[in-house]
Amino acid sequence: MKKIALVLAATGLFAVAACNRTPTEAAADNVSDNLEAQADNLQAQADNATTANEAAALTNASENVENQADAVEDHVENTSM
């Protein structure tokens, strides 16, 4: 429950911080932030995994989601004026 509240609060703060950005940039930032939150949740699950295989799979999933977040950020940086 605390993680959900943290994600919602962070999303609200990012929305306020995005006031000087275009709607596309703001949307991309929100997507990236949500992906990073998902990656953090997956990593937390990996830390609590009961088997090494489960932990490795969750860590890999977390890294893949983090890479997706980075790709969104890079795309916005490369296409913004």
C-alpha cells in the first residue's frame, strides 16, 4: 500500500514539474516514471524471492523494464527541440 501511495505522490509531483514541457514530453516522462516504478517493484520482489532462479528472473525483468524507461527518455531527448 505504501508503494502505491508513493507512486501516486511521485506522479503528482512529476505532473507539477512538467508544467514547462510540451504535452508529449510530459506524457513521455509519466510513462518513463511509471516504468521505473514498475522496475523498482520487480526488484523488490526479487529481493524477497525464495529461490535463486525466481530472484534472477525478477531481476532480469526489472532490468528490462528499466531499459524500456531509458529508451523512452532517450527518444524524448532526441526528438525534442
